[in-house]
Amino acid sequence: MDDVHRLKVSGRYENIPRITEFVGEAARAAGLNEDAIFHCQIAVDEACTNIVEHAYGGNGKGDIEVTCHISPGKCTISVLDTGRPFNPDSIPEPAPATDANEVKPGGVGLHLMRKLMDEVTFHFSDQGTTLVMVKTGEVRAASPKSLTIPVHKAAGDIWVVTPEGRLDADQAPALDRTLTQILDEGCSRIVVDMSRVTYISSRGLKSLIAAWRRADKAGGKLVLSGMSSRLYSVFDMAGFTQLFSIHPTMDAAFNTLGPTQSK
């Protein structure tokens, strides 16, 4: 018989990390490997962010109930909300974009859920909308960290931002503030070192895209370095590897930005 884990919380952005940790623990108990746990957490993050934004139309306007049925090598995640229903078949897959002005990261969530999970289905009843997602796999992994954002001036007019931990709906605003402050000070040549980031959702992608646009408009450039293969796969699935300049090392990122200028 499956082991069943349940969590019910208010539909608020600050509760989404609690939900993803809850799902991570359930997926870990099912014996899923690190990549599979990561996929489950991103999928439920996207689902809950969509519920808060679209089904409820704002923070704290309804509850989210998450149920995980676990058995060896399998985690089935059910997410129930009582907000406004929608037709998932009406949401098209995002088209690849090479221009930042064409990017619409808000439509990426459902696409990522379908790509990351083995099964994604929606069920509608008088009780509300239930999203059911299934993931299978093996081997255990550790939990991700919370986000901290060290910043330093590397050389000349190049600034390096090093987020650490999660870039999700709760933590991404801290990255927004950090990048906005740098850009407001007239610094538009930025390297975001992704080597310590363990997790990213579409909210984190939005933060990077917004800063990329501002840097580009100011005649500068924002580039990424040190990204893990798991994070790169999310960027690739979202169609953003053609948009961002992504490099394996800091040296390669610096070379892309060109000669530094003293300030």
C-alpha cells in the first residue's frame, strides 16, 4: 500500500518553499534520485505559483492542499485548489525565442511541468481543480539550501553576483533587488555565477530576464557562468539557452564581456 503524506497551507508565495520541501521529502522517501527530486520540486513550484497568480488572483485568497502518494521508486503528487478553473489544453507550448522582447516566461510553467514529470493530468470537480503529477526513479539526495546573494566587483567595471541556493517565487525577489541596485548605479556589465544555485523556477528565470533586458538597453551585458547540468536543462527546456550567454567558467564569462574599463 502507498504511504500518503498531506499538507494544506494558505496559497501564499512565502509558503511555496514549504511545499517544495514537503514534496522533496516525499520524493526522497520514495527513493527518487537527486534529479528526480529536483524535477518534482520545480513542477510543484510552478503549479503552486500558477495557483496563487491565476486561480486565486493574489496572495492569501485560498488554500492549497498537496497530497503525495509514495511507493518505492514512484511519487504521485496531487495539488488541489478551489480557485478559478482553466483549460490546460488552451495553453500552447512556448515558442523558442532569440530576442528578449519576445520572451514570455509567464507561459513556461505548464510547459516545464509537462517536460519534467512522467505524467501530468488535471481533474475538475465541485471540490476544485486537482493537478496530478507522477515521477519515477531511484537513489536519494540532499535538500537544497536557502538563498544568499554575495556581490563583488571583479575587475574594472564588471560586477559578479553569486546567488546560492534556491531561485524560486519566494527567494527570487532578493535577486531582483540585488541586480536592480547594481543596474541603478549605472553598472551594466554583470556576471551571474550560477555555480552555487541548486534550484530555479520560472520566477527565477524572470528575474534574470528582467536584468538581462536592462543591461542590454544600457549598452552592457549580463552573462551566466558555472551552471550545473540540471539547471542548464531547465534553461534549455524553457528555450532560454539561445537567449542567455552561458559559460562553464568565470574566465570564459569575462572574455565574453570584453576588456574591462576602470571606474
